[in-house]
Amino acid sequence: MTEDQMREAMLKDAKEIRKRTQLRDGQSQSLKQNMAVDYNAGGRDVKPETKEIIALANKGVDRDTICRRMTFKGYSRKKTLHTLVRHSDKIKKR
């Protein structure tokens, strides 16, 4: 099999995969095969860490305690405070 034939076969296979995906999902987007393991389709707002920060804030835990707890999960103080500010509309005032 020559390089041209191989290239044509690969293109044909890719088109078939794209068609199957479109039929399955109803979308014309290609398959996302090269995604990171920790990828969240909903963006940073549905990360478990973000949800935990919001839940802790709704329970009435103060900012310093939240920052200390999130430090163990790899969140810096600045990142935690930024998340609290970004989601201030979801946090109930007490």
C-alpha cells in the first residue's frame, strides 16, 4: 500500500467515524479524543473543588477556614478567594 493509498484510507475512516458520531450525538463536532483526565465538560464552575467551596460558604464557614481546607487540595489562598468572589451570587448571605 502506497502512502497516497494509506492517506486516502485514513481520510475515509475519519469521515466514517465523524458520520457515526454525528448520528449518535446529533452534532457535527468531531470526537474529543485527546482530552485531559481531569477535564470537566461544564468548565470550572462544575469542578468538585468549586462546588465544595460554595457548599462550605453556604454552611457559614469563614473564609480563612475554607482557604486552609482547600490548601490541602492544591488550591492557593488567592485562587480560593477568587472562586468565592466569582460565585458570590450563589452564596446565601447570613
